[in-house]
Amino acid sequence: MIWDKGLVEITGNVDDRVAKWRRKIDRAIAKRKPHAEMWKKTEEYISLQRVANHNPATDGDLCAVNKTRAFINNRVASFVYKNPRFIVRPVNQNGMEPLDVNGKTVPRHQVAEHILNFIVQQPSFGADRASRRMAKAGLTSIGVVKVGYKPDYGKGTHTKESYIYDEQGRTWLRDPMLPPDTDSRGVPQNLIPAPDGAGKPYPIRPTSEKWFTDWVPPERMLYDPDGENEFFDHEWVACEYYWPISDIKANKRFNKTVREQVKGTAKAQLIDEGKIVAAARGVGQDAVIEEDEEYGRVFEIYDIRDKEVLWYADGCSDFLAIEEYPLGVAHSPYVHFVPDEGHADWYPHPVVTDLIPINQEIDKLRLLDLHGAYGNTPKWGFLRGDIEDEQLEALMSPIPNEAVRFEKFSHADPKKSLFAIDRQYTPPDFYARMQQLERDFDEVAGQSSEARGRASSQLATGINAIQQSNALREDDYRAQFSAAWREVGKKLLDSVQANMDIPTAVAIDGPDGEMFIGTITPDMIEGDYDVSVDVEDLMPRSTDLEMSNLIQMANLFGQYPLMGSDERISGPLLDKAKINSASLREGLVAMAQIYRQLQMGPPPNQPDAQGGAQPAQDPAMMMQQMGGANAGL
């Protein structure tokens, strides 16, 4: 694998700080190596690499019952059925401040909630793909996603152009030979470009902004070797890349002197599945093509303690770049889903690691069963020379009552020349052992046999107990994943607050329940907020269940209209029933209010249907007329 190699040795002088970080990286690689090897074996097993590499001519028969992959798919579907909506709550009173958004009043925290969910729901954001990859990796290794911000400044770059700045005079230096023009955005033109390693970026507004949540393969991550279970106690974290040398040398964010020193640590046409495929130099290849095949090993290091981002290429005596910590990043940009953590160690012990040995034993038993089926078919033996090939074909022919001519047998008894071979039967305890293995698999996986379509109990109480036990384990995974996804939402909101420059049009629920398009500016989302997700949003839901919830709420509000007409009660109830449609919520509340009015009768001193005035009623009498259940409300 390319991820288990230590750093290459450097001859000559090396900066002390670089040498210190090289030792840290080497230690982290050594600690990651055994886990990365196990992750690779796990991935090869569940992706049926053994089937792709199998040669029946030399390897014989093969049985591959991929129960482990079925478990992963079922478990992921059970707690990442869909991406949950983020809920933003104010930490202080400032978050409740009403804002004027296109003529309508909306609380500040709701504005932040709408912009956060608007970004997440964009197809290019990829939240649905990142969340499922994160969940799957959490069951087999470590689920990792990176939250970040990518502005575009109009020249195809993701960083601001650097110019010479006069710190004492606090002015940007212009070319004295050219007029001090400005472009359509008011950005001064003809500034003096800064050489590599000097100057500072001009604070212009980007032409476009993009936030992302990208899944990161865990074998590319490096963690503080002195860190334990709690990631927030780690002092640094890094991500490892293999990039073409030509791309590294062309990257303007790196120091020009250092990037020219980068040497290829891998030469390949392909870097695929963690393997390097050597590329032979073909006829007619020039130096540019050969350079494209050289890959350099680059580390992006987040120094959490000193709040710096270090870029280092393997084999260099200095850093490619030392950058300030990204705006809006409090600890690191990475979020982890680790449901099966190890003991006093950051690297986990995934449940799939324990399932594969059981699955392998099931495969072996299935292979023995297959061989037993072969041995159970009728087979005949004959003596060479007594039966010719054409006679053997006639014996095997499906034509009934066909005569077969024999010249002469070498034995007086023809049965000694042609005889039936005893069949091989599968031992009776074979299937009992298979059932025991399946029970072991379910127990280790934390699932019931019902989860894979088989009933383990004929009694309703037994089935209910099994389903409850299974639900507890699924709820535990779901709660851990929701905590990780909540952290994604918090990091994303922090980044939006710190980096947003361009006003954005977003669909907002107004105070009247009607949705409208409002323009959100950066100052509207200022404040301190808590971000959460509803765990039930992650659970599988069907149309029948949603319709059943709607009918139940309609019946409840019709029978107890006081519950539906009071927003303090109806709001949480409708949230719990997952009725999110504004029109349905308004309709149910209006229906409850009508029932409430009918229950109470016309207002006091107002004429009834016969034209008489209704006297004011005593509150206690009204409660009695409404019935005991409503009186209690």
C-alpha cells in the first residue's frame, strides 16, 4: 500500500521545526499502519475481491455468501434513511431579534437556520453522499468528513491574489506608471503583484462562494500518536495526498523555492486502490509526460495547538506553505463517526472486524454443502475394457427401453464390471452447525434474524422482545451519527458566519406561514447559536406512516380542540408527528379552533340561532360542559 510507507530520508540540512514534524508524521504513519491494513482487508472482503481474483481451474470451487455487506447496507439504511434538517437555536437573546427580510419580520435565528439548510440542500454540496459514506466507513473503519469553504475570485483560483502592502502607510502599492483605475466591483486596478512569500492577499469580494462537506478515506488521515479516544484533546491532525509533481509546482499557494525542490516519491500511471502501478516509459514520451507520471506526497497539517496550517511535501527540507487557520474553524475542519471506539486508543475496533471470521466460516460450510450435493448425485463405476465409450453413452442416454449390446465381460457377474457408487450424504449435525453460525453472526452484529427476513420465534412476545433489543442497538448507532452530523452543522454554520460575503436569496417561512424568497446578507446571521438535528429524521418513514400520523392528529384535535387551538401545545405535537407542511399545520389548527368554538357555543351576550342573547357563563360551568377530559386541560 502507498499509505503505509514512512517518509523518505533527507540528506543535508533540515529546519529544526521541519525535523520535529517529520518525526511526528512518521510516528503517526507507524501507528496507522496495522489499522489501515485491516481496513483494506475488510474492504476487499465485503467487495468480493476474492471472487474477482478466483481461478476455478487452479483454486477449485468457491462459495461467497456476503452476509457482512448485507448487514452494513441494512444498518446504514436504518440510521441514515435521509439527511436530517438542521435546527438552529439561539444561545442568547440576540438570536431572537426580529429582522426585516424583504418586508417581513423573521427572528434572527430562523434566518441562520434557513441559510444553513439552503446550503446543505444544494446538489453540489453532496450531503446525502457524504453522510452515507461516513456512516458506512464508521462501521468498517473511521467515518470522516471535512467541512470547508471554497471561494472563487474570478481567475480560476481559490485564494486571493497577493499584492505589496505598505504596513506603515496602510496602503496598497500601485504601479506609478499606470492610472489608478478600479473595476466594476470597485477593486483597485494596477496594484503591484507580490512575489512568492511576500505581500498579502487583497480583501476583495469573491465572484462565487461554495461550502462543502467531503468524505475523506480514513487511510489518508493521520492523527496525533499521543492522542487517545477524545479527538478534541489531540494537538494536530493531517491529511495525506498524492498529487502529480506538475500540479504541485504550478500551485501558487506554495513557496516557489520549495515547490521547485519537490521530488516524486511515486511514479505511476495509476494510483488505484492503494497500489502503485509502475509505468514503463513508452516510445515517444517526452519530459512533460514523464513529469506528469511523477507523484509527490503532500501533507496538509492542522496544528490545532498553535492554530496554523502547514503544507509539507515528502523529501523537502522546508514547508511548502505556512498559513493562518481558516476563518470559522475552532478546532479542526474534520468530523468523525466512530461508533465502536477502542480502549484508550483513538483507532476503533469496528464491529465488521468481528463479523468477517464468522462469515468466512459460513462460506466454508456452504462449500462443504456444495461438495456434499455433488457427492449425492448418482454415479457409476466401470472396468476399463469391459465397456466402450459408445456403450457408456447409451447407458447415460435419456431414451427409455434402449438396448445396450455388450460383447463380453471379464467377470462372470456383470455387476462387477458396471456398478453403482454409494452416495455421500451430508451429516445430520451439519445444518445445526450452520444455524448456530447464523445465530452467532446475528448476535455479534446486534441484529435479529427478522432483520434478514427470518423469524426466530413463533410467539408474538418473543418477536417483540427481539425487535426491541434490535431497536436499542440501532437507536444507539443513530444517536451517535446524529451527534456527528450535528457537529457538521455547527462547523458549517461557523464557516458561513465567518466567510459569507455575497448576499443569497433563500426560501423562508414567514410569520403568516407563507413561504417567500428573502435576501440574506452576512450581518443577518451574526450571533451565537446551537445547532441540532432531530434523530427521528434519520429513521425510515413510509407514506402510510405519514398519512396515519396526519389522521391521528386530525382525530386528536377534533376530540380535544383545546390542544389544537393552543399553539404552545399544537406546535410540539405537530413537530413530534413530523407534520412539517405549513398549510397542513395551519389547516389542523384552524379545524381545532372551529371545533373549540362549536364546543363553547356563541360568545356571551350574542344572539343564538333563535335570536336570544346568551348570558355570560361561569368558567367552572363551562369546564363541566366541556367534559372531564377537556376540563383537565
